[in-house]
Amino acid sequence: MTMINILDDSTINKIAAGEVVEGPYSIVKELIENSIDAEATSITVEIKEGGKKYIRVTDNGSGIEEKEVEKAFLRHATSKISKIKDLYKVLSLGFRGEALASITSVAQVEMITKTRDQQYGISIEVNGGKVISKKPIGCPNGTTIIVKNLFFNTPARLKFMKSTQGETAKITEIITRLALSKPNVAFKYINNNNIMFTTLGDGNLSSTIYSILQDDWVKNMIEVNKKANNLTMEGFIGQPTLYRGNRSYEIIYVNGRYVKSKLVSQAIELAYKENLPINKYPVCVLNIRIDPSLIDVNVHPMKTEVKIKDEADIFKCISTSLKEALIEEITIPMLKVKEAPTNQLPNGIKECKNEYNTKCNMDLKQEINNNINGIVADTDYTPEAQGNVDLVFKSILKNENKPIDHQNKVDLEEPQENFLVSIINNNKIIGQLFNTYILIEKESSLYIIDQHAAHERLVYNRLKEEHKQDKVVSQQLLEPKVLNLSIEDYTLMISYLERFNNLGFDIEEFGQNTIIIRSVPMVMGIPQSFDFIYQLIDDLKETTDKELFQERVIKRACKEAIKANDRLNTYEISELLNDLSRLVPPLTCPHGRPILTKLTKYEIEKYFKRIQ
């Protein structure tokens, strides 16, 4: 006979904790979100041994009143909402009231908190969900929560935890994501007594990106501030030259909440379509603000998933707005002969590349303090710098002591749109290199154009426009091509003959398992090989979506454009440049390869030591 049991509170809490506390990183996430909701302007996170033994989160937020302290550890105790309707307008990061209760049920927790109105703070210890002690204590405004010995009372859970390095990596990722969401909050992250990064909290997202991501990303990113219908987008998106092999740096926020949204990712990637190489993904830090009534954040315990109402409209707004931003700001990639020489810091002082790196700056200031008289004597510092550590420090960071001559330097960030507008004016065609690259001289720069990538883009645009207007022009082959197919391929091909013929092909059945191709789209020229038909059949096996298949047919057709190693005369080069001048950025082939790059006169003369 089956018995139905009513679980005790301790078991219920541990089960609930399994949904919220997946590991140390989820504890860090919940505690930082509580600090942000408490309007903290400074948050310090410290971990040891991947957070398995020690986590401390300290903030200068509003704190918790003495009479509310114990209540904060109860399940479903929250100050964020009071009734179900509040869920449809919630803007806080937390709202369920499960985090502290879940954490204390599987760890040893100490909280020290003080509001601005209280004369003293409160210290409370909770182990395994039970209050061990509570006492007044002197402390600054805000809250500190220390979590020790995670899963001490559920040892089976410890077996499923990652290595210390693995848990540290996950914690680092979530801290960076939360820090990037709040550039107005100063973050400090400490791992095993080492400062990993600090942010200024000055409200400037670019400085936050500079502090915690790769320091050269900022100069390769485009600032976005777009508003459309019920949606506002703010943040930075990468130039097409900045990409990664997966979606890990598509950093997306909805109303300030870090989320992983398939809908938003696909919209972003559509905006970059044809800009990036195959299987590469854009880099972005993007905050999308939507009317809270149009989204549901109560989908997953970790609150990283959201449901969005009117998905089609939101998808179109995001994709269209980002595509506009790319067209407006996309620049021509630079070909660097050699990195510009860095200024030598006086007396061998090491370079501090990241001006927001607190530890590096402290070390640098100490070295300056120890050697300031020698530094000033050996360099071009002004007399006012004598004894002034801060002035010398600032000068070193800005390289003011040895300015570089920029007289011959051309602006490296040339918008592609500007180049296209003037491509047929004031240029000198030098010729072809390796029968593959077109060389032109223009305004103190050498431009190198991949003739196949350029022509492929032109063919693709033309065929796409012709198809859109139902005006695809075909050309008849002097010698029709007969292809023998497998029964599987033949059956599939015959089922979709209409689609091919609408795209400018004339293909018919020609006996058992055989087709005959009589015409191809005019813009293709004469195909050198018909292997692309087999590739298109493989595409049909992957997708029967009409628009996606048409896109693939057009791209396959474009591969029959001007090839590398085709010799072009001056007239043909001029015609190609004339056609390029009418393009809209980005200057990439349909598969994401760049069409051109440039080398400035400055870079060339620097290489030959004509300038220093």
C-alpha cells in the first residue's frame, strides 16, 4: 500500500534550494542582485576556493532594519512585490524571496547589516536554516553576507560541483555580467586575496568594458542608442572585425537583467548577417528596455530566461535598429605593418596598460614615489611635477612625457560609407596584385580590394533585388548541362523545381533520375562547375523554409562570380569600382569575408623608418 507523506520544512527548504542554489556562482548572483536592488553604489565580492568554502558580498546599500532581519531568511519573504499583479511591472532583479532561505538551508551564513537611520548594526548567524545567534554590532551602512562551507549538510551535492577552477570561472562570468549591467556601481572582485578587477562606478559603460573585458575592445565597438516603438536599446556592439567562435560575448540585458534569450540573439545575429565569417558570432553589451508588462521574468528560478510578448515586432525592432547602427558606423579594417612603438617609461618603470586597474596603479605610484626625483630629472616633466606623484602618474598614463608626432598620421577609423561615396573620385588605379587583389591609391592611403569578394557581393545584391521584384533575368546555356542524381536527390529536386525556376534557372526532368539545366541567372555568367546544384540539394535536406532556401540559392550562385586569378584590365577594374561605389555597407562578401582593407602612408613610412 502506497503512503503519501507530508514533507517537513527542512526537507522542503533543501529541495527548494536545489532550484535556486545550483552552485557557488548562483549564490554570488543572488547576493549581488540583492545589493543592486538595495541601491548600492559600491559592491565588493570576495571568494576563496571557487566559492565552495567562502563567499563574501559587501555593499553600501539601504541595509535591513533590526526588526526585519530574521524575517529576511524566511521563504517567500520579499520587499519587492506584495501581490501577483506586481509581477507584471517588476523592475527589481529579485522578487521571489527564495534566495536567502535557500542559501541558509545548505550553508553557514553570517549577515551584518545596518540602515542609515540606525545607530548600530545587527549581526546574525544562520546554519542549515536555523538562527544560531543575533546581536548588535558596530558597522558601516549597508549589508555584508558571508557564506561558508556550501552544502556542508548535503554532502551528496558536493560530488556534482565543478573543480575550483571551474567554479571560479563561472563566478567570474556572472560578476562581470552584473558589473557590466550597472556601470554606475563600483565593483571590486577578489579571488583568494587577489584583486581580479575593479570598476569606477562612474556610469560610463565604456570604462566598465575597458576594466573587465579585453582592453582593446572599446575602440572596436560602436555605441548604440536607439529607440523604436516600445523598445529602447543602449550599449555597445562590436565592429564586424570583432567576433568570437560562440555566443558567450553576446551579453544581453532586458530592463537591466542579464538574460540568455534565443529571440534576442537571433535578432542580433540577423543584423550582422553577411558581415561575419561563417560560424562566428558578434560581440556586444546591450541593454534592451521594454515595457515590463510585455515581458515575463518569472520563467526560471535563475531568472535568466524571459518570455516576450509580440515577439515578431520586438525581433524586427532589434534587428533593424542594430543594422542601421552598423551601416552608420562600420569602418574599414586597417592593415597594420607593425605596431606603433610604445613610449619607454622613465627609469624602467613598468607600463600600466589598464588605467582602471587599481592594483597596477598602486604599484606604479609607489615606484614613482620611490624614484620621483630621478624621473623628473631624466625627462621633460615640468618643474611643477617635482615631488608631485599624482602629476607624474597622470603624465605617464597619458604618455605626455614623450609625445608622438602625429603630423603624418591618417585617421584610422574611416567609415566605410565615406569611402564608398568618394571611391570613384580622386583615386589612382595602380593595378592588380597576383591577379586577385586590386590596388588603388587614394588620399594618402593604399586600398587593397579582394576582387572576387567584391564581385560576389555585387552579384548577390543584384540577384536578390531581381528576385524581390520578380525580374530575374536568365541566360540560356550554349550547351545544356545534364546531371544524373540519386533517386533520393532526384525526388527532392523535382519537388522543388518551381523554386529553382523562380530564381532564374530553367531546369527540367530528363529521364529517370536525370535533370537538364538549360538556363541560369544572367548575373552568374557561365558556371565553371555545376557542383553547386548538389550543394543546394543538401541545403534542401536541412531546411524547406522558402525564404531561407532562396537565400542559400543566391549565395551559391554568387560563388560563380569573378574568381581569384582572373586577370582584369583597367576598364574592368574601373567598372568594378563604379559598381562598388553604389553599395551600402558593410563591405563584405555574402559569406562575411572582408572586401577591402587599407594601409596608410603613415604606416608605410613608419615601416621604412622615414618617421619615428
